[in-house]
Amino acid sequence: MKTLPVASLALMTLLGSTGIGLPRPGVAAEVTAQAKQSTTLVEVVTQSEETLYFNPDTIYALPVRVDRTVTLNGVTLPVGTVVEGRLEPIEGGLRYVASHIQAGGFRRSLVASSEVLRDIKDPRETSAQAIAGDAAIGAAGGAVLGVILGRGLDAGAIIGGAATGVIVGNVTAQRVVVIEAGQPIILYAD
């Protein structure tokens, strides 16, 4: 059995009697709940009328605008307030990190960020039209190989080439973060 020096026992007794330094049951939960209550949600949208596609490995400056009036630290941010910030790479996609707000001739610092904006296979490369194009290229490649290998225009080679084109096109599609026009992004501000 290990014994503690008398000084350690005295310190533990002192801390225990004052409640300093010793966790109380439920304290972590209280602190987490208070932190969530003090966080303000700011809904923003891009200023573009078109769908935007972003490489998840790149940083992009991207001003957005407030989509719903919100009060943040006693300051009301009306719809249309410009939020300056950027998209930054994070595991699984990008995260929007705000740095400033601009409205009515003033500019103010803002510390807020979004959750992960998930990356997906580029829908421009996996759409029905893109798949049909990949299939046509694959079929043509299969036909050419059939002729080169002396089998002529073999239906099996053409169909196999088409299937290969579809598979390769879908597998090699790059990953992007897609933000639709008007799609809300929720920023968490302290």
C-alpha cells in the first residue's frame, strides 16, 4: 500500500474543504450547457446565384451575407450584412471561418465558424449525362481495341468498353464541396 506524504494529505484536505480543484459531479455538463447557451447561430448564404464547387484541399476567400436577422453580442445584424471569411480545408471537406462583418459603413471583428461542409463526388462528373459520355468513350475504345486485336467490331468488346468507361468515370470523379445558391450555412459565434 502506498502512503502519501503528510504535506500531500494536508493539501488534499484543504482543496477538498474549499472545493477548489476537485471536480463535482455534473460540473462538466454545466459548463458545456452554458457554452452552448452563449453560442449564437448566424445563418448565412453565398452571394452567388449559381451553384459553387470547391476543391476540399484549397483555401478560398468567400464573402457571404446574413440570411436572417440575428443579434450577436448586443449588435443586431440585419439581413444582407456581409460576413467576410474563408473556406478552409478540414477532415472530410471544408469549414467556413468568419473573420469580420460589414454593415452600414462599419467593419467589426467576428469569430465564428461552421461545421464541416462535406465533400462529395463531383456531381458534374457523375451525372447521367457524364456517365453516358463515359460509356460512349468506353464503347468507342472497346470497338477500336477489337479492330486492333483482329476481332473486328465485336459486340462484347463494345459493351465491355462501355461498362469500363462508366466504372472508370465514376471512380475517378474528384471530390468537391458543393454549395447551392441560397443554401444556408450555419456559423457558430461566441
